[in-house]
Amino acid sequence: MQYDPSAFEPRSTADRLSSCPDQRSLQAIVANNANALLVLDLAGTVLFANEAALRLFGRQADQVQGSPFGFPLQPGLTVDAEIVRPDHSVVIVDLRVEPIEWDGVPAMLAVLHDITERKQAEQLLIETQQLLHSALDALPSAIAILNQYGQVLAANVRWLQLGPLLGVDAIDCTVGSSFLAACQLGVGPAVVVAAAIEQLLASELERYEAEFATVTQDRCWLAVRAVRFGAGERVRVVIVLEDVSARHQAEQIGLARRRVLELIARQYDLRTIAREMLQLIGEQIIDLVYAAYMVRSAAVFASYSRQVLHDDLPLLDQWAHELLVLSPYRNQRISELEVDSPHWQTMQSLIQMHVINRSWIIALRTNRDPADGWLLLCRHTDAPLAPEDRQLIDHIEQLTTIALEQHTTLHKLAYQAHHDALTGLPNRLLFEDRLQQAIEHARRSNTLVAVLFIDLDRFKQVNDTLGHAIGDLLLIQVARRFELCVRATDTLARHGGDEFLLALPEIDSPQQVTMIARRLQEALEHPFFINGYEIFVSASIGASLYPIDGTDVITLQRAADMAMYRAKGTLRNSFQFFDAAITHSSLEQLQIETLLRRAIERNELLLHYQPKVDRAGKLAGFEALIRWQNAELGLVSPSRFISIAEETGLIVPIGAWVLQEIVRQMQAWRQQGLPIVPVAANVSALQFAQTSFVQTVADTLARADLPSGWLELELTESMLMGQIDNLRRQLTELRRLGVTLAIDDFGTGYSSLAYLHRLPINVLKIDRSFVACLDQADAVVEQNLVNAIISLGHHLGMQIVAEGVETAGQHRVLLDAGCDMFQGYYIGRPLPAEAVVAWLQK
């Protein structure tokens, strides 16, 4: 900093000394002055130094006086000088020399002021400013400090690069220029920034933040942050600019990536996903003229162009497709298509027309094959791929891998969802879809569609004896043989277990279906050889026809299923068409089964009692006969529901209910004072086979608290065919409980006389088929059979009961033959419980 001598005292001191009237006064002033004063001769030797000067130099008087001054003598000028003390410390002084007269001799007066602290403060300020500038220049952000007038007080190098992007000239961003005024006259973001600076300087805002797209560079974004500090004339505004283009680009890529991933998640096809990825590339590479994308394994090709003419696009697509198929740079991930290559020369005119200067072929690495995915980029700018372009390619490669994996997974899931895992045949879902298509086609073309339901005979025996592994291998081989018997337009499917379905579209006649069914059965005539086993298997097949047996998928399948069960029930390895009449009967049985399951809880079952009399006509007991009173079916005969109850197992809870109801009714009669007579109940084979049956009877008798011998159980002959020891033990336990045992419908089964005499049976009941014609003149054979049964029973110690006695003639013949008891309409019809009272009162 330039020293101003007028601001200091030495001149006035020298003037005062030179105006002294005598030398004595001059010497006194010099010696006692607070300033450091030296008297020098004209040669520069120190003649006198006052105390202040000695302290400044850090020396004694004899060390200073007589010594050369050592500094240039320039009268009238003030200069800075450095004094080195004996202790090596340095003092900075400003020095002024003025001519005087000392002891009558011309001399020089040197006046020195210690300015060390001021100089150190100035140096610190300079170093601080230099450090500030260095720190600002080291920051990645652009920073400028504006004064109260909007002028640039300080700025770093980055500010000079980014500031003009706001829409002002570069000169307006330099230190000392009026940045605010330039922004007010600028364009784009500059005008908005100017308004913000004005508000900050006016203390209307403390802080301002915004982001702008620049006006001078494409795809360049700046983040602007400004803060105010100070007040009044010392108010300052600090502006920070940051290039956020990379973040904006990453956000745009992220959004586009999410769009692609959303398409993948929504299971869009690969071509649509490829177009979206090419759109992403076009948004990020501004000078892109044309791009093509191909995945060989998925047979996907897509292209993108922002400026290629519509008529030229097919030619470019054909060129790109051939180029990517050939893959001339297979061993390189990113390769530039050389201008002098034959591939470039092929499309030279079109390339020149659309100003394509550089092109790249990029291999998209996937989990399938390094040469599976390919990308072609044709650009207008003659510049290499930038790092952000390569990063974009990495994104496309990742998205391609994800899309292909999703595509593969979806194909696998779709196949698994529509095919049987064991045989590979279509499953029921795919079968029904194709059958629906066949029905719609047949409706338009007025043709038939056949559905075949195929069930392997005795397949359970193979599983039970040879194991499920052998059974599975057998199903696979059966499927392969069946496939050889059908047309390409037919659909063979596995329904489940050992059942197969076959849809035959465009059938002309039922005879054609019969021929195909016979062909399927003939395919099974030869044995299967599996793991050393020779296995024979046959199939029962049922068929239904559209539109004869149904017009929808479910009805046709159900009809074919019913026909198959009829074929299996009549003769295995046979074929049957659907019969509506039989189906009506099956539906009726299904309805009965459904309603019967609720019959007990709804109190719909009831018992009727048919009397039995002895030879004198006296009441000997009753047989309890079940009836079913249903709201929909009315009074249902046992012949309609007993067989169904036995097939479904419902006969077990029904039989238990019968015993409980008999107990309840007999207790009621006993409370009325009526006599107790034996009541017979029929026992089904399924009920008798229950291991808990004897215990159930024992519990029923215990709860009844009735005299012994009141319960009679009627068994059929077929129930006595089995392990004689187990059967005898079970029957003996029942006899010990006081239960009377009777064989019902005797003579119609296959009873062994050897078994019969060893079992504790009390009663034989002659079947009504033998009794029905006893009163006819030509019934000699029937009469002899009845006589033999009665004689046999009596010799075995059993009572004989004839059931189905409906006429006096039948009763007379049985009476003459020695029959013990009689039951039938001639004796009395089955009666409800309240009508039985009259019999008991006789």
C-alpha cells in the first residue's frame, strides 16, 4: 500500500526542529521526542540517537552513534525499511529524512515510525484474500459474491464457466461487472434470477433456491442457491451455481427404467419392452438418428428413429436386421462400424442422406448367450461414445437380462399352468380352453365335436402292487401311445390320476368317434415293459357329442364322464356313448344322496312296524321298516334310498338311528302300559362290518332298560360268508347280550350248511320269492323247496318265519308245512307307531 507522508507527524516535527532559535533547544527537542529520531551527517553517519530510536533499534547509544545509518537518504520522501535487531527480530518502519543544522553544521534528521503491526495486518489480509480465492477456486460449485448494487465482488473460476449458462455474457460474470444488471437484460433463467437477487438485496428474502434448464446447452441443468447476509451498505448476496445435469439425467433414466420394469412386471411382450428401451436411448442421446435392437433367442427386432423418413425406415430396418444377424464384431462388446466396411457401403446413400457420421454395434450380454442381444446406434455427431452413453448401454443390458429372465419364467409358468407335469400333456385348464374353441368353430361350421373320457382299468392294482413310481412310468408310456392315435387338431389331455380327456373337433358322424375309441383301446393291447415288469392295461371310454349331449364345456365333460362310468360298470375295456335316460336316473340318485345326508338332522326318517304272528294267529313281534318323508320327494320307499345309503356309507348312521328310535318307541309303549314284544331290525353288511357294531348294540340295550329278548337283528346270507371264527365270535357276543339273530331272505344267497350249523342263529326267514306262488296249482317245486327249508331249520333248532304272505292260500300251505311265524300283507301292512297300539292291545 502506498504510504502517505501527510498523514504522519515527522514533517511537523522536522519543521518544528528547523525553526528552533538555538541549538540547545534543538538538541533538547530531539533528545526528549517520543518519536525515534536520528541526527545524521551528510555522509550518513549517526551523530545522535534519542531514547526512542535506541529502543527501536534495540541497541545502546555507543552502538548506534558513530555508526553508518545504512539506509538511503532521500530527503522529502517517506519509505519503508526493515530494521534487524540484535535478537534477530525485525521491525518495519516508515522513514523520512529532512535537512537540518546540527551544531552549526548541515545535517540530516531521520524520523522513524514503527509500522510492524500495520504491515503484518495488511499481509494477513492479503494472505486471507488469496486463501479465499484459492478455496473458492477449489470448490466444484460456482460461487460469486455480489455487493448492494449487484456487482461481482469475488468469484471463483467455476463461476466464469457456469454463470453465462444462465443467459448472460461471460464478461458480465467477471469481478467488478454488474451481474444484476446483466441478468435484468438477459434471457431465460437470468430474468428469474435477477428478480430473486433484487428481493434478497431488499431483504424481502433470506434464501432462494431453484433449478433451471440452461438456454445455451442441451440437456444441461443448473441448481441456483442464493443467500443474503449483512445489511444496509454492507449487504452482500452469495450465489452458488451447481451443474445438476448428471442428476437430472439419472432421474430421467431412472423414470424410464421404472417404465420398462413396469412393462416387464405387467408381462408385456418383449417387442413392446424393446421399443420402450429404444425410446429411453433416444431421450438420452440427443443426436441419435437411428437405433435398432435385436434378441435372437426371442426372435425380437425393434427400431427407433427420430428423423428418418417414413419411406426410408423399412430399408434401414432391413439393413440393421441383416447387420445384427451377421454380427461382424462378435468378439467385441462395443465396436464402431467402419466407414469403409462393406456393411457401411451397402447403405451409403441412405446414410449420407440422413447425415449419419458414426455408428456402433453393441453386444448385450445376457444369461443365455453373449451373442444373443445386439444394439445398433447411428449418430449424427462425429464424436466417440461418452461415459454417460456407456452407462446408458449398461442400463439397457441390465433391463434386457431382466426382461429375458421374466420372459423365460413366464413361458415356464404358462407351460406348467397348462400342462401335466408327469406326462407333458395339456392339463384340464388347457383342454377346456381348446374344447371351447372347438365348440365355437363347430357352431359356425355346423359340425360335431366329440369328448372322450378315458379311464385305465385296474390301474390302482398296478400302483398298489408295483408302487407309484412304476405307475407313473406306465402313465407316461400310455400317454405316448395315445398321442400316436390322434390327429394334430385333436387335444389329448390328462385329467388326473389314471384319467385322460380327448377332444375331437370337426367330427362328421358318431361312427368316426367309435373308430378312434377302438384305436385307443387297440393301442393298449400290447404289454408295457417297465423296469423288468410286463404290464397289461385296458381302458374304459365314454363319449359325448356336441351339440347332441351338451352345448358347453362342462356339460360335455360331465356327459362323457357318466358314459365312461357306465362302460366301466357294464364291461371293462368297453366304449359307451352318453345316454340321457341313464343320466336322468343318475341325477335322481345324486339328488337322493344329497337330501339323504340331511335327513337325520331334519327328523325326516321314521319307522313303520309290520306285525308277525305265530301259528295260532297271536302277535309274536314286529319288523321295523324305515321310511323317509322328504319335503321335495314326498314319502320315499326304502327301495329308492337304501342302496344309495349303502354305497355312500350313510347306512351306518341310519342304522344307529333305527336302533335308537326302536328303543325310544318301545319305552314310550311301556310307559303306556302296553306289552313288550320283540322288534326286528335289518342290519346292513357295512354296518355289521364296523368293529364297534357289537359295542353300539350293547350301549343301546343298556340305555333301553327293557326286558331281555326284545331286540332281533336280521342278517343277510351274504354277510355270513367270511372268516367263520371271527363271525361266530361276533354273533356269540350278540347272543350273550340277549339279541335274537335271524337270517333274512334265506334261500337267495350262498349260505354254506357247514357254516350255518356252527353259527348261533335263532331264526330263518323264507324269502318272499318262494312264498309268492305257493297257492298256485303248479307250484310243486316251490312247495318242496319251502318244505325243505322248514325241515332244515327245525333240524338245526331254528324257528321259521315266512315273509311276504299275502293270501290265505299261501298261509294255509305254510301252516301245513310246519312254518312257525308269518309276516306279510295277509297278516298286516307296515303301520306307523300310533297304529301299532291296537295290535298291542289285542
